Amino acid sequence: MNSDETDLAQSFLRARPMLLRYARGRTGEASEGEDIVQDAWLRVVRHAPAVLAAPVPYMLRVVRNLAIDHGRAQSRRLRHDEVDALLDVPSASPGPEQSAIAKSELQHFVRILRDLTPPSPRYFDRRAAAARTLCQYCETAWCVDTHC
């Protein structure tokens, strides 16, 4: 390490408690404040020649900017309950109860169809069929009690 880097490191170590207090106050969490100060140190080292004129104000500005960026990122980040709500999508496939009901209805309809005799054309009227349910039509056309 040369003398400039040593001076910069010493300035950072002296200013670190103040920078931590500031970052913790901005983020509300100690661990987030630590992360921000660590990131600030990496940026300060990267721009070392520009920092040497006034290291503490520069470090404070970097910490402030990182804290603001952190706050913006936090405001855009979804909370756990929001993520859970997005992931709680109902399944498109029917459940076991719905499947059993549909299967029972289908079997009942198949039994009715097996017992039918072909209907006479006089029962097939589109206007009348549109006004009736399928069960009503079957009862009328084939004289069968469908139990619908």
C-alpha cells in the first residue's frame, strides 16, 4: 500500500462509526447499514485519487447515495405476503370431489342414452329445444325420467 491508500484507509476507519450510524438510520437495519458502508468502501477505493482532497464528505455522499438506492430497491421489492399471494394461483384442473361428481353425472347420462329409443322428428324443434334444458328435452323426446 502506498501512502495515499494508507491515508484513505485511515480516514475511512475514523469515519466508519459515523458512516455506520448514518447508513443504519437511513435503512432502519444494522445489517443493511453494514452492507452499504462496505459497498461505499469499495467505491471509495475505486475512485481513490478523487477522494483524497476531501475523503469524509466524499464517503458520506457515497453512503447517502447507496442508502437512497437501497430505499428505492426496497420500495420496489415485494413483501413475503405479496409473493405468497402471487404464488397462490388456483389450479385449473378439477379437484377430486369435482372429478367424482362429473364422473357420476357422465355415467348417469350414459345409462340414459343406452335406454333410449330413437326420437321421432316431431320432437326436434330448435326453438323449443333452446328454451328447454337437456334433461327436459330427453324426458319429452324419449318419455324417460332422467332424474335431473
